[in-house]
Amino acid sequence: MANAKWIGQAAPEQIAEWKQQHGEVFAVKVDGHVCYLHKPSRKTISYASVAGKTDPLKFNETLLRECWLGGSEAIRQDDGMFLAAGGVLDRLVEIKEAELEKL
């Protein structure tokens, strides 16, 4: 669906506004639907991690809820679409490499 209209697709102006407000913006596409998320804060990652300890799906639910900018509500409401989106949400949490050097 390269040039097709996605359900929930935002206008380029809206995406530009989100980028200005939040920095990086990500599109999650599932079965003809799209939603937009911003990069999670440390606080959001922490909250999602705590919630995910008792229920692994809560991690994804928390990230989706806290990072949501707009798009098709079906991705949040339909179990199949939610589970598909959950498969890529961990990539929102970018972990850079660090070095530890004993001096």
C-alpha cells in the first residue's frame, strides 16, 4: 500500500507539527490502518516496564497509550491489530551503546 490512503492517515502538515512538538514521529501500519507515535520518555518507559512485570501486554498498552499522537483507533481497539502493533513497539525504545572504561 505504498501510495494508497491508510485508514487514520494524517496530513503532512499534522505530521510536521507533531515532529516540531515531539521530535521523532513513528508510523505503525497494520492491515491498512496507521497510527502515529512519538518516542517515549524515560518516565513512560519506566511506567511501562513496571506495568509489564505483572502483565506483559501492559507494557505495550502503556507505550501505545502514552506515545499516541493520532491515527486509526482500530489499532488500539482490535485485539489482532493491537498484538501486531505490539510486535514493533519495543523498537520505539532505542538503546544506544555505551562504554565503561576503568581509569
